[in-house]
Amino acid sequence: MITDILVIGSGISGLTYAIKIGEQNPDLRLTMISKNNLLESNTRYAQGGIAVVSNFKKDSFDKHIQDTLIAGAGKCDKEVVRFVVEEGHERLQELMNWGAHFDKKKNSLHLTKEGGHSEKRIVHYKDRTGLEIQESLIRKIKTFPNISLLENHTLVDLITDHHTGSNHQRCYGAYVISNLEQEIIRISSKITVLTTGGAGQLFSHTTNPENATGDGLGAAYRAKVFMKALPFVQFHPTALYPKIDGNTFLISEAVRGEGGILKNANGERFMPNYDPQAELAPRDIVARSIAKEILKSGEDYVYLDCSPIKAEDFINQFPTILDNCKKISINPLEKPIPVIPAAHYFCGGIEVNAYSETKLNGLYAIGECSYTGLHGANRLASNSLLESLVFSHRAALNSLTEMKGNLPSNRFYQEIPEWEGTHHISNEKIVAIGQLKKSLQKLMAKKVGIFKTSEGLIQAENELKKIFLETRDIYMQNKLTLEVCELRNMVSVAYLMIKQSQELKENIGVFYNHDNVA
Ligand SMILES: Cc1cc2nc3c(=O)[nH]c(=O)nc-3n(C[C@H](O)[C@H](O)[C@H](O)COP(=O)(O)OP(=O)(O)OC[C@H]3O[C@@H](n4cnc5c(N)ncnc54)[C@H](O)[C@@H]3O)c2cc1C
């Protein structure tokens, strides 16, 4: 298959980018692949909202910039922070014009506050902002006849000179597996865009869906593209305990923003002992404080007491949270919610410039799979949807210019070789893949989680090596399946994260190694 632009992933980043291309140039052929259905992504689970300065009487770009820089602990790129904050307002307007709704009070947007923000500036739709955005973008993208949507198709590898034997030093598309038929398809493209989201599944407790296995990062690594800031994994302080149907459900920070209070096993409020901003301190501080309280008490969780929030407000603002708590027989209007920290957001990723271009020509990366410099060592709450909107716009405009430039001939793209591989995998190997995945998740949670030690990182590297060798054998000797692809990527991302963590000699932002403390 040949297309002008291949977009890999259908979250807010991929959809926004593709819609922009569709609007600007209806003659370009764009193909979007998505690992599952178009809806399934981190985006659809976003609850809190998008951080955008909207109330200019109280708030300002400068205040949002300052809050972002403080959260990022001196590691943000100031220029990136400035343009993301300043361009956000226009991008939000565009999103609303495309059909996304946000809660209003009288005629203005209803704004909430989250940890680390000095003003109320989170634009939201109840507690299901991501779902509202995702559904409206999907409705919009289906109106473009030049965009083909391939659901249940998964990136295997990016096509580079390694596969073509050429020396253009570009990316030429991707090999993709059809999840149902399990066939490998070659999709040649002049521009390839990774929007594959994060890799929360590297850890046993994560707020991310099952498809967040770091595939874009793994494929970029194999294409020799540089990865930055991987040790900066944000753990969300408040995930519901226990899991529901095997998935960890997030209790949005907005609950604390509206007055929810964290209490330990003895029913005592503890956050003021750790930080003057108490429950609304940046996420890393809240997550570490909870982890310490859990260690002290020996219990598996702490409590989020929602009694300071008026019942009527809670019901209106947090209907999804209410429903999910009830699934485990907790009524937050009557009883505190048991919560634990869970892997939530990858601040690091594929290094890109201000237009989302990677170092490999023809390859872009947008959204959570990328490292733009916005988040530095810690993301300010609700800045990620904002980053996706701003960078999708910039990347789309840049791609349109690149398409007019000097590219390899059409014939070159037609002649890219097909994928070659074996055609059989045994049941025994399928079971082994599942076991290896679980071992990796446990290892990462234990040794590369909120608190790390230098010794633990060495042990993690050694243990991972065994998982790597088994995975490599399965990959080399068996038919390629979706599960093998995911495991291969998880191993690569885990390896890079461990190696980069070993190199970090200061505790900064979300990163904490006990042995770095002087
Ligand atoms: C529970 C939760 C709550 C959140 N709340 C907020 C919030 O309130 N505000 C905020 O700003 N951020 C929030 N975030 C973070 C934010 O949702 C994500 O950072 C953002 O949605 C990322 O968008 P994306 O388009 O980059 O990736 P995603 O939305 O994750 O989309 C990735 C896409 O890539 C596809 N994909 C993955 N691998 C492959 C592959 N190999 N082949 C093909 N397709 C692939 C997936 O199927 C999916 O379609 C939250 C995240 C979670 C998990």
C-alpha cells in the first residue's frame, strides 16, 4: 500500500494532525492506523481537562508559563513552554469549532484548578473531557474522503534505509500487522507520524489502557532515533484501589481541586506535613508522600475523603468517578475512597523539534510519545492534551511544506520490499509471552517505580536481560503476533529507561533514587 502520509495512532494527537491535513489539502492521501478501535487511547480516559488560559481578568500566560516551569523543575525548554501556552487558546477554539463541548457557567467556560496551577484554568467536560474530545474528533475525521482509517492495525517497524538498502536517510513508512488476520502489510509513505501515546503498561499498576505499551518508542529506537528524559515517569497519586476488571481507574486531581482531602490509615490528614500546598502540591510530591504513608502503615492504600465537596457538586462534576467507585461498593458521598499511586504519564519520549520533527527525515512524533521540552522533569497537570493540540497543528503545517520539497520518486516507494518472516507460533510460546510481560511489569514496578536505588537499577538491568533474551528468541523463531510486537517494545523501552535512570545522579522532578540523596 502507498500513501502520502501515514499516521500511526488515533488519540488526540493523530486525529488533530490528520484533520488539519484533511482541511488544508484534500488532494493528499492520508492513512491512519490504530491498534484497536479508533476510540481506544489514553485520550479517551482523560478526566481533568485541558490547561488553557481563558479568564484573562485573573489569569495570564505568564502565570501559566511560571507554573509549568516550576513543575518541570528547571528542565523545561522555556521557548517551547511559551509558545505552547500562548497558542493554546486558539487551538482550544478550533477544537470547539470542530464540535467538542466543554462545561460552561453562565456564558463563560467553567474552569477548575489542579495541582501546581496558581489559577483556575482547566477547561473540562464533566469528568470525561478526553472521551468528549475523542468522540468529536472521530466524528470530524470521518467527513474527509481523502483519509483512510485502518482500525486493528499495529505498527511493527518503521521502514528505513536498513530495509530498502538506499541512503536517503529518511523514514519511508511502516510495516504493520493486521491484528485479526495477523498478516504483515507494507505501508510506504512520504511522511510518517508517530502518535502512539505512552507506555504505562510497563508497570503493573497504571492508569493507561492495555494498548499503551510504548510501541512508537520501541520502533523509533530500532530506527536509531534518539530518546530523551525516559526516567521522568509521572505516577498519578490517586488511582482507585483495587482494580476494576483488571484495570486501574483514575480518581482525577480535580477531586482534590474541589476540596478532597488525603488521609492515612489512622484517618489523619497528612499532606500539610509534606508540602505547604498540601493536596494540591505537584503530583510527584503527592505521589511520594502517599507512598511513604503506605510504607509506614503497611496498608495497601490511603484514603481520599470527599466529604468537604457538596454532594450536589460531586454528582454533577464527577459522575464517572461516582459510578466506578460504586462498582467496588464505595459511595464517595458517604465513605472515603481507597487510593494508590499508579504509573500515569511519560514526560520523556522521542526527541523532536518545535515542529515535531524527529532527527530522522520524514518521521514526526507528536503527543505523549514525543519529548518536546514542555514538561521537563515533571508535567504540570492537564498540560499534555494542550501539548498534543499545539504540536499537531505545528507538525501538520510543517508536513504540508515538506510534501512540496524534494522527496524520493514514486517508483522508489513502490519498490520497497515486503516483510519476510516465519508463519507459525505454538500455544506454548503464546503463554510464555504473557508470562514474560507480567514479569517485566512486576520488575519495573518493584525496581524502577516511584522510589529507586542504584542497586535496584542494576538488578533490574540483569533481570531484564533474561526477559530480553527469551523475547528475542521468540521473535526470531516464530510468527510475528501483536503480543510479540508489544513485548519487544516494552523490553526496549524498559531497557532505555533503566540505563537513563542509572545515569541520572540528581533527584529532580518525578525522578527519585534513594542513593542520590547526599
Ligand atoms: C486516565 C488518564 C487521565 C488523563 N487525564 C488527563 C487530563 O485530564 N489532562 C491532560 O492533559 N492529560 C491527561 N492524561 C494524559 C493524556 O490523556 C495523554 O497524554 C494524551 O491523551 C496523549 O494523547 P496521544 O494522542 O499522544 O496518545 P493516545 O491518546 O494514547 O493515543 C495513542 C494512539 O496510538 C495507538 N497505538 C499505540 N500503539 C500503536 C501501534 N503499535 N500501532 C498502531 N497504533 C498504535 C493507540 O491505539 C491510540 O490510538 C490522562 C491520561 C490518562 C491515562
